Amino acid sequence: IRDNTRTGRNPQEVQEDALWGVLQEGWRDGFGADADHLKTTEDIDVCAAAGYTFYTIDPSAHVDNAANTAPVAELRDKCAALPWAELGTSWDDTQARLQKTFDLGGDLGTFKFALDEDALLRAAAKYGRVIAHTVKMYRYLETAMGARDFELEMSVDESDTVTTVAEHIYIANELRRLGVKWVSLAPRYVGDFEKGVDYLGDLGEFEKSFAQHFAVSQTYGPYKLSLHSGSDKFSVYPIAARVAGEFVHLKTAGTSYLESLRAIGKHNASLFRAITAFAVERYPTDRATYHVSAQVEKMPALASLADDQLMTLLDDFHAREILHVTFGSVLHHADFREPFFATLRENEETYAEMLEIHFGKHFAPFDAAAQAAGD
């Protein structure tokens, strides 16, 4: 929904364009449409009307990030103020059900995890309102879809604090208790998943944490672990593929836009230069709603690059993020929108080839893991 707003399109237009793409390529297998990061019931309405089949609920506005470091006394106050009627339970009942040792397991083996009172208080205070909002959205979605099939994902990846194993256990138990059926969940992982660049963090720590989250997902599902802002995380894919196999949902979006700029850089250097200069101007404003760390002063100087070097900007960390998060401003600008799409239409094969190469890099680690497993 956020990206639709920034590109000046609506869910119906996206669905129709994708359908024409399916017909153009002669694709005869299944396909679907993901209504991503839905925050309101109005978001559900427009996507259901457009025929979307996969719905990602984004309750991040309801995460109490302060609970991550709050003292126990404050956590008790936060829990007392939760919407217990909406949750259909009480703190005493929650404690009786969940304050215990859990047996968690998956293909990598099993382990025991003790959820003590402090961890449960923190999980409930942090995610209790998330559960209430997700249930409300799910029940509304059931009604809106009627007899039509759909799949649900719940996402808390855009919150400020890491989702712990204890918190994942709490989320999964409460969603299941309240009758929610979901196929994937996106925790907030350790490290940083910034837009359009590789993972930033300790890969050993990520693998340990991801394996624990996978054990939770296998115990209470099985359901997929979703990697949001998942494009270009090439160091993470072999880990995710090895640990979770087919139980991974990899989400990409902006990397396709960056590849479109690569195609424009090849065929329309003057337009690429103008877009890049504009992106540099817009970056301080447009970065506000994205988790990025690029610095304009560390980006290669545009004036120093010959036309045949422009595409190298798409391989630079800082340039990628700056170009990525300013897409909405570019596509809304009268000087860029029509020339942008005209250049892509005139060079569609180039763009398609670049996408195939780039997404092939994303898929390769999962294919390798599947072959190694004999699938």
C-alpha cells in the first residue's frame, strides 16, 4: 500500500499490469498477488476488490518498543492496560498457559526453551496490542473475502526492536488460540535488513537466531519465515535456505526498480543523470520512513562518471539506497515519469534480461540447498 501511494498507482492497476505480464509471457502455472503491509480495514477492502490472494498484515504501529527495556513494574502496568476483552483472556490465564518450558523442534533437532515471568511480561506488553489488531484484521478479511481462498502473513519486521524467541512463542500461541490461520510470519531479526543492499550484521548470530525462530515456526505451524526487505541479502540466502529450506518467504520490491534504473543508465544516460541528481536532493526527506544508512557524501560523484560508467552506481552501497528510497519522488515528478516508462518500454528486453540475471542471483542459493538436500 505504501509503495502504491508513492508510485501513484492503486492495487487494481498493479493486479491488471501483472495479469497482462502473465499473458504476454505465456505463463501457465499459478500466480498470485500479495497485498503487502496492510494497516487498516480500508486497505483490505481495496485489495480484496482487486482480487488479491495473499495478505500481509502490518501491526507495527501497535508494537510497544519501550517494553523491550522497561523495568518489571512498568511491564506489569503495561500488561494490566492491555485490551483483554479483545484478546479473550486475562493475564492470569496467559501466565498459566505460557509460563513454562517449551519443547521446540524442527529438522535441525529439538531443544527446550523456558519462558519465565519476566520474558512473558515483556512479550505480552510488547506484542499484546499487535495480537488484538491482527485478529481484528484477520476476521475482517475473512468476511471481505467470503468464499474466496486467501493466505495470511503477519509482519512485525518494521518495529524498532528485535523479536526474541520468547516473543515469537507468545505471538504464535496467541494467534493460534484466537483462531488465526497464517502461512508465514516476519519477525524483526537480529542485524539490519536495509533496502536494496546486503545484510548488515554478524552472520553467525543471525544463523543461530534464525534457526531458533525456525524451530518455533515448525512447532506451531509449520509456517514460513518471511524475509522482508529481502532483496540483495546475498550473504543471508545460503543460511536461510540451509536452515529452513522451502519454509522461507523472500520478499523483494525495490530491487526491481534499481534494475530499471540500470537499464535506463545503459540506454538513456541523460535521464539517468537527471534522476540521480534529483534523488540526491530528495534523499534527506525520503529516507525518513525507511531503515537506511547511506550517506550522500560517500556516494561516487556523478560528474566524475562517464556515460558508460553510470551503471556502476547500481553496485555502490550508498547510491543503491539513495536511489532506492527516492523512487516515489522520481515517479511522481512530471519531468521523469513519462520518460522513465517510455525508456523501459523501448528497451523492454534489456530490462527483462537484467531482472533475470539479478533474480537468478537471489534464487541460486535456494536451488543449491534443494539439490544438496536431494529435493
